[in-house]
Amino acid sequence: MNGERHPNVLDRALRLFADVKAGEGANVLILAVNVFLLLTAYYILKPLRDGLIIGEKGPEFAAYMSAAMAFLLVPVIALYGKMADRYPRRRLINSVTLFFAACTVAFFLVGRAGIEIGVAFFIWIGIFNVMILALFWGFANDLYTNEEGERLFPIVQVGGALGAIVGARAVAEMVEPLGLYLPMLLAGGLLVFSLLLTNWVDRRERIRTEATVDPGLSTATSPAATGEFRMDTGEFKNLREALKEALEREERGDVEAEPPVVEPAIESGKGAFALVFKTRYLLYIAVLVLLLNWVNTNGENLLNFLIASAAEDAVAADPTGSLTVSQWATAFRGSFYYWVNVVALVTQLFFVSRIIKYFGVHVAIMILPIIALGSYALIALYPVIKYVRWAKTAENSTDYSLQNTVQQALFLPTTREQKYKAKQVTDAFSKRVGDTLAGLTVFVVANFLGTSIRAFALLNIVLVLIWLVVAFRIGREYKELVRTGRPPV
């Protein structure tokens, strides 16, 4: 057919991993490199966080810091929501990312000055990672339709899996020769570089989807948190057609006719928390994220207790006397994250797109809780560091690959306002509330059960069963939203 686009070499190469159609390869690859940079930066910073807090305060104190993150996120998300109501998406992303990049410089300077930064850095990382990734995936959801996102998000997430591997391996190699602070500057530089790609793909997508849109109403000028669907689909098509009709009447000289007024489908301007609590589908997602992170953080905390004990034994056995608890813990965590993300990458490359294609999002969202159920059953039977490490590797690698991809796809049928504002609540606040509940779990277990590893595992088994029920309800609602083509209300 004349004018029909044919797949290029890049499109065909990417088809090994997902169903990429003609002309889609370049933009999806740019997004994949973008999230690669973000995850590389995060996984350089994350082991530093663990090493600093374990070395300065110990693993039990680290668990309690999650409550501080959750409380701080309330005003932060409220401020972010106001920015999303005012700023176009590119300016919103640039402002938030540059702020976090500047923070890495500040932590480097303070740390090199000899001041303890473990607590502040731990809390900052907890806010940074959830906000920056929620912002990126809100942007990615804004670019693609339901059908496009389900096909292409697995490719985008490959970049995240690769970035996590590179970051974890890099910091494990850098921490001994460079210390704990210089790698922070590298992470900040990667954040700035990621903005170049964000702005590039933003321009490319506006050319593709908004060529006929009035410049005053495009995503380049409209606030990120508007009530419409994507600019080339849904209610915005009605607005675009109305503008076109008005221009045609003006050219005919029909000046008496009033241009039609097209109201957005959903009123914008609501607070981020209000959007979630007044929308059942979004509330389900928030509860799912809370349960997921309560379970996962319980697992991370029990692993931290085992790491601290093993680190003390390693330091005591070190013949040179130069090894510190922070160094051993950072190196262990770097190696742990490396293997988690190797498994996640293989899963992402060869299984995620096929699971979504053949089984659907509603089935895929049930897989991680089933794996977690098996992992904590194993830990309850064999609570030693070797088995805990590999059980957590199975859980975390599935979380970082399949679960993360599916969780982002849940926002494909939502409005732009829900993508940019409500997503910060479901992805950032709910995650930290789950971490806070995990902190309370540490307090109860440590004070009444003597930091029993089996107690953590048995509690997680109960929480996973509840998580399975919530995941089933979300999957059912997602299918209905995609079938009807309506946003969640």
C-alpha cells in the first residue's frame, strides 16, 4: 500500500524481544536508554545508602527511617501536584530531576567534610528513587496508548534492568578505591544526561502525535496534569476536531457562529491524594503497592540483620584490620544487586513481553505474589544467609522485571492527570507507607521476638495471601477498563 511504513533494521532487531511495529524502534530505544541512566544512577547510590546507614546506625535503625520518608512525602507530593497543575510535562521533569542531581553534589560536599550523612542520605534516597521513577513512567504512559504500552513497555524496562546491573557492579568496584562519596557525583551526572534524552523523545513524540494540534493546547504548553487522555486519542480528538471546524467556519466567513466548547472528560485540579482515594481502581493499586513493599522490605530487613552479623564476623577475621563493616556490607549488597538484576534482565528480555502477550496483564500481576509465597516458605524453613539471599534474588528479580513492567502498564487506561499526579501517590507514598509498616514490624519483632527471621517470614506469608486477592481485583478491573475504553472514575 502506498505510504505504508515498513520496519527498519532497528524495528526488526527489537522484535526479538517484543512486538515492535514499523517506526516505533527509535523512540522506544531512546526511552530504554533514558531509564538505563536513571537506574544506573540509583544503583550506584543505593548500596552507598545501605553501607552508610549500617555502618553509622545499624540495620534496626535503618528500618525505622521509612516512617520519616512517608511523612516527608506528604508535603512533597502536594507540592509536586501543584507543579504538575502549572508546568508542562517537559518543564516538570526537568525541574524535579535537576533538583535531585543538585542534591548529589550537596551530599558529596558534606560527606567529604567529615559530617555523618547516613540518616539524611537514607531518607533522601527513599524519596528520590520512587519519585524519579514514577515521573519517568508517568511520562512513558503519556506517550503511548494501551495497546502500544503493553507491547513496548517490556523493551523500555530492559534499559532499567541493564542500568541496575551496571550501577550495582560499578559501585562494588568503585567503593574501595574511590570511597563512599565520589560515586555520588557520577550518579548526579547521569541524571543530568538523562534529561537530554527526555527532552529529545518529548520533541519526537510531539511531532508524531501532535502535528495537527493547536500549539497553545499541545503538551509543550499545557500543564502535565490535564484531564484529557493522550493528546492523539480519546477526548482530545473531540477538542481537536472542534478547533478544526471553527477554523473552517472562520475561513468561510461564518463569523456569527460560536466555536463549540468541548469540556475535558474529567475535571483537573484535584489533589493527588484525592484522585486516589476517590477512584477505586487507583486505590486498589495503592493498596497493592503498599502490600508489595511491606512484604519486600520485611525481607530486606531480615537480610540486613544477617548481613550485619556476617560483616562483623568478616571484620573480626580480617588479618589486615583494614576492613570495615560498612565496606563489607556495601560490597555484599553490590554483589547481591548485581545478581538480582542479571536474573531480572534475562527475565525482561525473553519472558516479560511473551507473558503479557499470551496471558495478559491480569494474569501477569499475579505471578510475583505467587513467587513471594514460595520464597518466604523457604526462608521460614531455612533462615540462613545463603538461602535468604537466593530466595530474595528470585523475589526481587521478578519484582524488577515482570512486576515493574505490569505495574506501569496499569496506568495506560488512566487520564493524564492520574498519570502525573495520582501515580506519585500509588508509586511513592504507598511504597513508603509499606516500608513504614515494615519498620513497625522490625520494632515488634526485635523487641518481643528477638529479631526472629522465621517471624518475619511467617508474617510475610499472611501478607502475600492478602496481596494475591488485591492483585486479582486489579486485574479484573484493568480488563474492563481496556474493554470499554473509559478511564477509571
